[in-house]
Amino acid sequence: MKKVSFHDEIEKNKRKSLFLVFVVFSFLLFTFYIISLFFDPIYRWILILFGIAFSVIYILIGWENGDKIILKSVNAKEAVGKKYLQLNNVVEELSIAAGIPKPKVYVIDSDEMNAFATGKDPQHSSIAVTRGLIEKLNRDELSGVIGHEIAHIANYDIRFSMLVATLVGMVVILSDMFLRSLKYRDDNSGKVSVILILIGLIFAILAPLAVRLVQFAISRRREFLADATSAKLTRYPEGLASALEKIMKHNKGTMEVSEGVSHLFFVDPHINYIDSLFSTHPPIEERIRILRSM
């Protein structure tokens, strides 16, 4: 088996993040250009210039505040007070072991057992865990899950995943805007061809699929690498294996979170046929088998 360098993985994630920004920026400009074809030439350039400004601002917001947007979308609350002392201690211990600053810690009010990490780099990162995870796992199992999320932070997986969640989600919104713009065209002007209308409809149909395909492009290898890093940090692979076993038996896959952020979680928060086709998570049974073979 080819050896995996953590430094190579970090550099690869940084390159993927920049490439995604370029792709999304190009896609946004293309979308505004297509929409501008529905308007008179005098307004066309105004709309294109607006599209450039909008794209730049949107990408900057996604880059700087994507983690806050994601945490807000899942209604995560900061883990403060004695109630979360053990959780914060575990996060701090494993952060020190990984050589990164302690991330901010949040709790999601859900009976399901799950967690995720987000942020643009280890200096600006957060970990969110569900109430169910805190209540149902012992300290060794909790350490295994937190170690997995710490690995995502140290390996810069969080940056690419955050950008996928915040930037690619705009695809669906813009496709909806495109369809709505059809209502305001002048049917008597003859300037809008049937071909443009068909492009708009095809674009709107393919947009949600595009989001799925980008999520699917997130390599499952990152999950295996994070599991291995967790075992390295905790020196106890059985802790994470046991946590995965409990999660597999307990979780019903009914977390109320957007599909746009589902790829961030420790295990897939949804269980349905579509998710199984485009899952960004490897099978839990396989993860357990690998951990117990260490």
C-alpha cells in the first residue's frame, strides 16, 4: 500500500480549496451572464458588473464566515460551564497532542450521536458535537470521535468542506433565481429565444445534482485518514471503534440538517437511498474493521 504523507494531504486540501473558489467564481459569473441575456443591452453590463461584485463578496463571506454560517444553520450553541467540562478537557488534550490551538466547542441539541469540525484553518476552527454523543459515549469513546475531528482540522479538511457547504450551496439559489427571472421577460419583444428558456430549465434541474456531485468528489480517504490519526493521538483505536459501533446501533439518520452540510459530519446524518448513492462517508463496518486491525 502506498504510504500517505500528512503534509502532502494538507497541501492537496489547500490546492483543492483554491480550485473550488475558482470554479465557484467562474460559475457565478456564467450564471449572471446567462441571466443578463434576458435584459436589454443597456442593462446587461450593469448586471454583469453586479455579478462580479456579488461573486467576490459572496466568496469572501464564505471564506471568512463560512464556519459561523454552518454553526448557525445547525443551531449549535457554545459549550460553556461545568456541564461541558469533560468535553472541553478532551478537546484541549487532543489539540495539544496534535499541536494545534484548541478549537471552539459547540453543542447541537439532538439525540443522534454525531459531530463535525469546521473553519478555514487550525487557528480559526470549531468542533460541534450532539447532545446524544456526550450523553451516550464514555470518555475513551468521546476521545476517539474528538480525535477524528481534530485530525480534520490539522489536515485542513475543514477548509475544503466548509467551502463546499457555503459556496456550492449558492448553485441551488441561483438556479431558482434563473427560473424566477423567466416571469419578468417581455414575451412580445422576441429577444428571449426558446433555446435560452430550455437552458434555464436544464440549469435549474441540474443544479441540485451538481451539489451532490461536488460532495461526492470529497474523497472517502479523508475519513480513513482521520480515523488513523485519531488512533495515533489517543493511542487507543478501540475507543473510536467502540464509538462507531454504538453510533451504528443507535442512530436513526433523522438529524434535521441541510443536505448542504451533511458531508461535514462524523457519520452521515441522513439515511436514505439517495444518500447511499452519493455518500461521502465510507461504511461504518469497514471503519471499525480497520481500526480493530491496528
